Amino acid sequence: MFGRSKEKNGFFTIFATSLLTSLGVGLLLIFSVTGFINGKRNTAPQTPQGGTGIEMPSPQQIKAEQTNDINSETGNTIQNVAENASRAVVGISVLKVDSSSIFNPNAAQEWGVGSGVIVTPNGYILTNHHVAGGKSKRIVVSLADGKNLDGVTVWSDSVLDLAVVKIQAEGLPTIPLGDATRLKVGETAIAIGNPLGLQFQRTVTSGIISALNRTIQIDTEQGRNYMEGLIQTDASINPGNSGGPLLNAKGEVVGINTVKVASAEGIGFAVPINVAIPIINKYANTGEFIEPYLGVFAYDKDIISYIDGNVRYKTGCMWQM
């Protein structure tokens, strides 16, 4: 009996030892595999403590960020130009009488409204001939500070569609004049004026320079004529914008807005500022501008077909002998 019990105890001892050994080996294998996997996960470079991790954005994010920067830059440019230039843009209200009934005391009187840009601190204003040229009963200039001053047209040209109005004032804000010959198609163009009257005064619109050196046909007081060398832009120009400045991205006046094509969208024209600069300089330096002329006059040969005294007729021209 004693011998059997001893054998039984030995068997259980061996079995328990084997079981514990197997469990130990199993646990060891589990820990080893887990450590190996964690080690593989941690092989990527780690950000040092206190540093900043840099994460490359996806291509979509890069494109979006670049687009936002470009739009922001353009928006800031237009905003800055508008803020600096608007105070030198004026409204011009002109009271005209119906020319067909000039001797009628009850003749119809009508106010027209356009725009202009102050070009000298002592009150010379550049605008269009069709705004302030010709005969008028009264001209009122509305400044950005709310003042309304009477003005007088000192020069105008219907073919160029430019005019200069003078008001009695000093220390007025002005806008620097640019060089229209340096313009490139596609660059930013900003128009400021009073579309549809003084209710919407100093409205800012923007676009691009659409084309250069355009020629269009117009009707003037002298009949049908052509305007050449015009700047074409898609910046919105409406009735009342006439005479206001067209500016570049630097905030310089490069043109005077003059006309739009009514049958199309986004086709407007401006007179290059270079045409007006010599006239502006004359008024700024001398207070007057004397327009040069050749002294040759053309006549219809069917009306004047004679030779009289010192005046001779030849091939439609007359000159002093």
C-alpha cells in the first residue's frame, strides 16, 4: 500500500511540473510576440519633446491654400486702391436747358450726373466732354466729404471726350497719374464712379484690361467721329460712371471711363490718361491751356466757288495769301 502511494505522488509531481512549464513557455511566447509588434509600430521617427510635428498636407489642401492666398492678395489690392482713391472721385451734376427752345423761358431743364477725378490740389477736375462740355446753366461738384461746390468748365474736346472743370478749393486729395502705355492685357482694372446717379456715388467695380488701342465710332456735336487708342475693360461701367477714373493695381489713374457697349456685357472703354496729362500739366503750371491749331480750314467747294481779294480757293482749302 505504501509503495503504490509513492508512485502516485511521483506521477502527480511530474504532471504538475510539466503543466507549469508549459504555461510559463506559453506566457513567454505571448509577451515576446506582443513586444515585437509594438516595436514595429514604434519604428517611425518621433517628435522630440517640446518640438512641433510637421505634417505635409494633401495635394488638395495645398491647392486650396494657394487659391485662398491669391484671392486674398487680389482682394486686398482692390480694397487698398478703393480706400485711397475714392476720396478724390467726385460727382458732377450739370443743369442743361433744351437747346431747341433756348428763347423759351419755359424751356425744359434737366440735370445730368456724371463722375470726375481731382487731378490738382487747387481744384482742377478731369471728366468727360459729354458730362461737362457744351452749354450748361450750372455745374455742381460733390466732394467725398459731403461739400457741394459750383464749378465751371474751362476746357473740353468732343472728339477726345475729355473736359476740365475748375472749382474754388485748395488742399484737395488727388490720385497719382499712371502711364497707359505700360498697360498689359489681363492686368487688374478698377473703376470708381457714380453709376445711375449720386445715390450710388463712388461705387467700385473691378475686372481686367480686356484689350488695348481700340477704335470705336461715336456721334458728336460735329457729327459722326471715331475715338482711337481706347482701353477696353470688363470692369462694370454704367451711365454715371462716365468721367470717373480707371485705375491699375498700384492705384494710379490710367484712363478716364467714357462709354460702354449697351448691347453687350462687360465691354467698356476708357480714354488713356496720357492724352490728358499735357493738358493737366498746363493748367497746374500756368492756369490755362491754349489749344494749338494749323490755321487751315476746309470748305465745301459747291458753297465757296470764287476768288476774292487776298483769299484764294483751291481743292477745298482756303488760306491767307
